[in-house]
Amino acid sequence: MKEEYDVIIVGGGPGGTTAAYYAASGGAKVLLLEKKRDIGFPVRCAEGVGEAGLKEFLNPDPKWAVNKINTYRLIAPDGNIVTVKNKEAGYILNRRVFDYMLAERASEMGAEILTRMYVNGIIINDRTVSGVRCEYLGKKFSIRSNIVIGADGVESRVGRWCGIKTNIKLRDIETCVQATISSKKIESDKIDFYFGKKIAPGGYVWVFPKGKNLANVGVGIAGIYTKNPERKSPLDYLNEFLNKHYPDASILTRLAGGVPCAEGLKRIVADGLMLVGDAAHQANPVTGGGIVNAMKAGRIAGKVAAEAVLKQDFSEKMLREYPKQWNNTVGEINKKFYRMKKVIFGFSDKSLNAIAKSFNETSPENLTIKDIFVGALKKHPPLVIDALKVFK
Amino acid sequence: MVYIIEDKCDYCGICVSVCPPNVIELKENNIKILEGCTDCKLCVYVCPYKAVKENERRI
Ligand SMILES: Cc1cc2nc3c(=O)[nH]c(=O)nc-3n(C[C@H](O)[C@H](O)[C@H](O)COP(=O)(O)OP(=O)(O)OC[C@H]3O[C@@H](n4cnc5c(N)ncnc54)[C@H](O)[C@@H]3O)c2cc1C
């Protein structure tokens, strides 16, 4: 490790390692710091990604893309099933392997990576970010850099240390519990989503099969449903679901986690600073999918950082190229999803049942995800337009 | 004031993510509420395992 770098990246998730890869390939001297012992472990994720987004970066490799699925089932509160055979497949990853591979790629490109490095503050000189303070096995020290990229996930503090309010609002956080289960009842060629106020208020239950008899089964509920002290926790919802649908399940992993399902932060750069991935609230606000979005943001931020290094200009004005490109692409799409989210997760169980019924009566064959959004939102014409745009 | 029952904690960071004054410090397997807690209880609400508790008010 040196005393000074062009770019320091905080966090070794898909956002951080992708930013490291692109910054290093643009010629920047890059250091990535991860607080955990291992890159990619423990996993806090259902591990599902869309084919198109993934393939922008990598060809799926069975080492880390463990299942490919085209059939999605949406299950209404009354148990009615709407089946979608989507052209675009969903891949289920093994993130422990996937995240590690992304880190290896960044390292091969010249980025330095260190684990067990906890960043506990940011160095600010003349209102400009100029490095990080960190702890390694109890020893505290500082490392200087011209740019800091905060890719420190949902728990991000980097932005807040620099005066950007990144704390997530109660209405925008999904609180989740997931079990990786072994059960003979898993259908490994179908991805299931269950909806309903009694199943997952303000969210959904997912079943993402990782292979024969193995699946990630989890529940996410919206933060606003957690205020009542007598409330059921996501863990209670998950246990209820498993008892009902997978009573034979063994639980091989159990995890908790939060996902920002938000509109996206307005400000994601400052002098010498960029925020990427969950740290910038860039996950899809309807699905909570944030892996590929973090990678897309990391790609832009990494390239812009390398550009800034070439020009030796680390001002907010220079770095604004990143939000500009983000807003014109995924950022704009996420804003539309956020508007849709408010309606979709507001549906009563009765409406959800009616929507499912009408799909099954009118067009049971060849339904697409786009049809589902358009049909479900048909009473909200502006949102139908949003849906048509995001699923072009 | 709130406190964390570490036996229940999964170190997932969701409490850190909602904390308005940014006073929860989460290392790999070590969590602390630092000075400056405003007692807003957002962390109590969102914890998936209900590992953050309020101290009972004494009369
Ligand atoms: C239960 C659950 C299910 C999900 N399912 C899916 C899914 O199926 N598909 C999908 O696309 N997305 C899913 N997501 C969301 C997805 O996991 C995230 O959007 C994605 O990991 C974001 O990547 P990131 O690089 O921004 O952050 P992370 O992957 O969270 O990486 C951040 C890293 O920063 C490190 N870090 C944090 N603070 C510090 C510090 N101070 N110093 C050093 N290092 C630090 C952390 O240890 C972590 O490794 C799910 C999330 C949860 C909680």
C-alpha cells in the first residue's frame, strides 16, 4: 500500500469493484478498501439479475451464474397464479463467487484491493475531499487520494461524512429476511413472487431457485409498516410463509438486510467525491434489484474518475459528468419506477386479486412483464406511459 | 435511548442506513451506537430481527 492514490474506493461490492475496474483501466492509481474479511461474503442478496443487464458486462459463466430461468409466476393474495414466460431470462448468481470474480478482474486491471479495512472518516481539506481515515486490525491511519468513491452499500456513511444527506427515509427502505432453503418442493425452473398485505406489506416474497431443491426464499416489507410495536417482523412473515409453502425446508443460510427502494439521491458528487450503488440509492425501487445498477453506476463513475485524473481536475463540476450520464440512463428509469411503486405497493388485496383474475381471463398466453405493469396500472394513464417507456 | 441486543444482530446495516444523525458504527462483526443519538427510533422500527430495543422509561 502506498500513501497516496488517485482514487480510493470504499466498499468491495459490485459497485465498488466495477468502479475500480474502469478507473484502473483508464490509467488511474486505484485502492479499494473493504471492511469485511472476504470480498463477497457474507452474502446479503437474493442473487437474481436480468440477462440483458448482466450481459452488458460479462458472459454468464456457470461458475457464478448457477441457474437461468424464463418463467416467472406472480401469485395473488388469494393464491391465483399469473404465469409470465419472459423473453429475457433471469439468472440466479452465486454472489460469493461473482463478487470475488469482479474483484479479481479489477485487480488484474491494476487496482489494489485490501480487506478488513474499515473506513471511519473522510479527510476534507478546503471543502474538498482528499482521502480517507481507516482502521486495520485496530491500527488507525490515513490514506490520501484526489477522489473518493463511496460504494459502501445500503449502510453508507461516506456521503454523510461529506455533508450529503444519504440516510434512507422510512418510506423508502425495505426490511428483509431471507433463508436459503433445501426442499423437495422447489421448482427449479420458475421464479416466484408472492404479493399481499398479509404476506409482505409494501413488498413481496421471492423464491429464487439456485438449483435442484435449493432456493433463496425471502421477504421484504416496507419501512412504513414497521412502526407498530406489536408488528410482525420480516422474520415472522418469512417463517409463516415457509411453514405454509415449504414445511419440509431445511434452512442452510439465514440473513437480514435492507434495500433502498427510493427515487435516487439528487446529489451524488461533490469536490473529490462520488457515490455509487446502494450508497446513492440506485437500486430499482420496485424490485429492489441493485446489482446491475450498481455496476452500471460504477462503470460511469470509474470512467469519469479516470478522465478527471488525466485532466487533474477533481472538482464537482468535472465529476458532474457522472450524474449527467446516470440521470440520462438508469436514473430516469428509476424515477418512473418510483412513481409506479407508490401505486403498486398501495394496491389492496382485493385489487391484486382482481388484477390477477383479469389477466388469467383475458390473456393467459404470451404475457410479458411489460403487459403486467401496463395492465395493473391501467387506471393510472400517466403511469401506463411510464411503464411503456421503461419496458420499451 | 435505544440499545442493540448483539445476540440478535445480523450486522446487516439497515439501522445505519436510516439513522439521521449518522451515529451507528458498524464494523464487520461489531456494532455501536455513538454519541449524538436523538432517540428517533427509526432503527428500532426497521430492524429485521427486532434487535434494537428502547430502554423502558423510568417513572
Ligand atoms: C435481502 C436482499 C435481497 C436482494 N436481492 C437482490 C437481487 O435478487 N437482485 C439484485 O440485483 N439486487 C438484490 N439486492 C440488492 C443488492 O444486494 C444491492 O443493491 C447490491 O449489493 C448493491 O451493490 P453495492 O456495490 O452498491 O453495495 P454492497 O454490495 O452492499 O457493497 C458495499 C460494500 O461496502 C462495504 N463497506 C460498507 N461500509 C464500509 C466502510 N466503512 N469501510 C469499508 N467497507 C465498507 C460493505 O462491507 C460491502 O461489502 C438485495 C438486497 C437484499 C438486502
